[in-house]
Amino acid sequence: MIISDPMALVNAVVCAVIVLVLMFYRREGARHRPIISVLAYLIVLVYASVPFRYLFGLYDTSHWLVVVVNLTICAAILRSRGNVARIIDALRL
């Protein structure tokens, strides 16, 4: 593993936080929505690829805009405590 770009490291850590928060989400009385569950599963798959690629040396550079967008998504997921349905409902007008 070569740390050539600090932005790549920051992006990998942010993506790992997103994945961990979504993986350890507990429903606790919320109703089950299958489409939201599939969406959360796909988000975990997409975001989990970044830290794995970084660890295996396949992800060596990142753009600052990607890091900013991922930080924004991470903040939204942390604020909703991993509840993807709450984020989707907030985006609907």
C-alpha cells in the first residue's frame, strides 16, 4: 500500500465510515421498506469498494470534489444514523 495522495486516504476513510454506519443500522420499530433496503445494500457495495481498492493499492488518486461529495453524503448518513429512508424522504418534495 502506497500512500501517494492524502485525498485518496481521506476518501477511503470517509467511505469506510459510510459503510460501517450503514452496515450497523438497527431498525428498532421502523417499518421495512424493501426498495430502501436494496438501495442501502447497493450503497454499501459501491462505497465498500473504495477502501478495499485503497488497501490493495488499486486506488491511488482522488479528486477534491469527490471527497467533498462523499463528506456531504457521510454527514447526511451520520445525521440520520444510517436510516436511508429518512434521507430519501427528506429529498422528496
